[in-house]
Amino acid sequence: MSSNENNTSTFQAAVDNVTGAVQSAIGSITGSTGDKAEGQNKQDKAHAEHDASQATVKVPGGTVTAAGVAKDDPDRAAGSWNQTAGSAKETVGNVFGVESLKKSGREQNLEGQQQEAKGQLNDLGSGVADRVTGTVGGAVASVTGNKAAEADYQKQHDTGKTQQRGAEHDIQKQAEA
């Protein structure tokens, strides 16, 4: 893709896209079909890298992206389970006319929604924090020449990115429902 084949980056994809557009425009102005084609090629690669950096696969209890794997906050799964159990209780209460079961189910469902949202916010917040810490720490480690620390910070950044993408994926899915 761009400078680092193994680590997709939304920012790098944007930079490559702009670079490709400029190169293609210069090729058009100067009549250089080579520059125009190379610029278009850079843009195509940038679009593919952007898509890869955004790709998220949700698995039970975690998220997998091109950057790595991250475990979900336990409140997310517990909240989802409480929503399901609460809905089931509410349905049974409706079917059999048991008002207390219906009310209990509705309350458990709402508590589950809040619990899941809390877990999503925890994952989103810690994911963003890890990305920022990883980026800043990696830059400092790079300047000081500490390759081991730079690799550790890159791992922290990548885990944070995966955690953030997983929370964003679930939040978006719920917003569309």
C-alpha cells in the first residue's frame, strides 16, 4: 500500500490519495501520460488502503482488523445477554399475562442496553487514548532511536485502533437498526 505494507492507515491513505491526485493533475497539465497513470495508481492504492484501514470483523467478545485483535469490554457481552434475557421475560410475561414478569423483563432489557452502551463507551474511549498514546510515544521513541519502545507503542496504537473500530462498528450497527 503506502510506506508500510503491514499497517494500514486512514491518514496515510488520505495523504497518498492527495499525492496521487496532484501527480495525476500535473501529468494532465504537462501531457505526461506516465505521471497521470502513476498518479491514478497511487489514488487507487490509497482507496484500497483506506478501505482496509476501516475494515472491521466482529467476533464473539472481540474485534479483528488489519491492525490486530482486541477484546471487547465485558460489559458489552453482559449487556447484550441481559437485553436478550429481558426481552424473553417480557415476551413470556405478555403471552401468559404475568405483569410482574413483563415489567421485570422490560427493566432487565433497559439495564442491558445501558450496560452494553457503557462497555462500548469504555472501549471507544480507551481505544482513542491508546491510539494517541501509541502515536505520541512512538514518535518520541523514534526520535530517541529506541526501536523496542517504538514497536511497543505501535502495538499499543494498533490495539487501540482495533478497539475503537469495534466500538464504532457496534454503535453504527445499532444506529442503523
